[in-house]
Amino acid sequence: MTPDAPGPRDLHTERLDLVDFTADDVDLLVELDADPAVTHFITGGLPTSRAEVVHEVLPAFLAYPERFAAGYGFWKAVERATGEFVGWFHLRPGEGHPADEPELGYRLRRSAWGRGLATEGSRALVDAAFERMGARRVVAETMVVHVASRRVLEKAGLRRVRTFHADWPYPIPGDDQGDVEYALTREEWAAARGTSIPGGTSPVA
Ligand SMILES: CC(C)(COP(=O)(O)OP(=O)(O)OC[C@H]1O[C@@H](n2cnc3c(N)ncnc32)[C@H](O)[C@@H]1OP(=O)(O)O)[C@@H](O)C(=O)NCCC(=O)NCCS
């Protein structure tokens, strides 16, 4: 398959093509994490080294679809109108959660912020989780002080479940306020759409 051929996990929104990463995407990931504003709430602003991207990050992204039959993994987000890489989204097994409770996440280039793209991509992943991957619940975590991320989760339909204090090695102002867990159940998702609950038990990968 060429990198441009449609893949079984591809998702399309109004403005985004969400597709599989390829082995050629090292530079995109290095550049994304080189912006301290992008990694502020993740590593306190530290970049991810090229070696880490080459040997750990990208291989892990590429391996997800084979490891998880449900179709979980990372999606490269490309703005259709420009063909520009804008960042990534993920649905991956949530730590401490059952296999049918994937964790939603996202990381966008600063140039893409503030245009509703994180919300648009997140909604597509939430729909795919319930429609195509048999998810029972979608979960997410962020810091209490990460207002933009919390807003994205709320606009994608998730609700605040609890506040907790994760052990994290990168101190930033406000981290004493802790972290928040968000979630959306299949029933809540279906009710919000005004639809009956689809089976959604057929894995896509
Ligand atoms: C968090 C992130 C994904 C948001 O992406 P985005 O495309 O700008 O998000 P959206 O435009 O869909 O929505 C952002 C919302 O947060 C609001 N917002 C943004 N910054 C805010 C702030 N400092 N205070 C209050 N609200 C804020 C926006 O107004 C918008 O809400 P609205 O539509 O009600 O006005 C993006 O900033 C990012 O990738 N950051 C770096 C990586 C990261 O932190 N990932 C999350 C880790 S948990």
C-alpha cells in the first residue's frame, strides 16, 4: 500500500483527514514536539528527541493497529484544504481501564489551535469508538489547569468524572490542582445523538 492509499482506519471530518502514520513521519513528530507550547502540559515544555521519535514514539504508533484488533491507535491529522500536517489524535487502551474503554487524546501544532480542529477530530474518534470499535465508554485525562483541553473534551461530549493527583515528573504552575478524568458512555453518546445504540462490535482492523 502506498502512503496515500486509503486505509481501513481512515476517518474523515469536514476539514481533516485522519490517517495512519508512516515510517516517513519522523520529521513531523520531531517538529511537533519541538514547540514548548505544545509540550507544556505534557513534559513541562521539553521537546522529544529525534532518537526517541525514531526508536520509541513512531514505532509504537505504527504498531498499534496490529496490537489492538479493535482499531485503536494514533491517527495523523492532515488538513484536507492545504495538505498540511496539523497533529495527531489517539484512542488507546486507557491505563487502569478495561479494553473496551479507550482513552482519547490529541496533540496539535500551535498554528492549528483555536479553530475547532481538536474538537472536530475528537468527535470523529468518539463516534468511531462507539460505531466501529465496540467501545463501551470513552475516557480521557488532562490537568485541571489545562482549560483548552478540558473544553475540547466537553465539546466532544465527555463529562468530568473525578479529580485526582497523578504522579508526574514534570512540574508546571498549577499542577498542585491535580488532574481530571472525563468519560462518555455508549448510552450517553447515543442519547445525545438521539439514536438507538448501534451494536458496534465489529473491529475494523
Ligand atoms: C489542547 C488543544 C488540543 C486544543 O486544540 P484546539 O484545536 O485549539 O481546540 P478547539 O479549537 O477545538 O477548542 C478549544 C477550546 O478551548 C478554549 N480555550 C483555549 N484556550 C483557552 C484558555 N486559555 N482558557 C479558556 N479557554 C480556552 C477555546 O476558546 C475553545 O473553546 P470554545 O470553542 O468554547 O471557544 C491544543 O491546544 C493542543 O494540541 N495543545 C498541545 C497538546 C496538548 O496539550 N494536548 C492535550 C494534552 S491533555
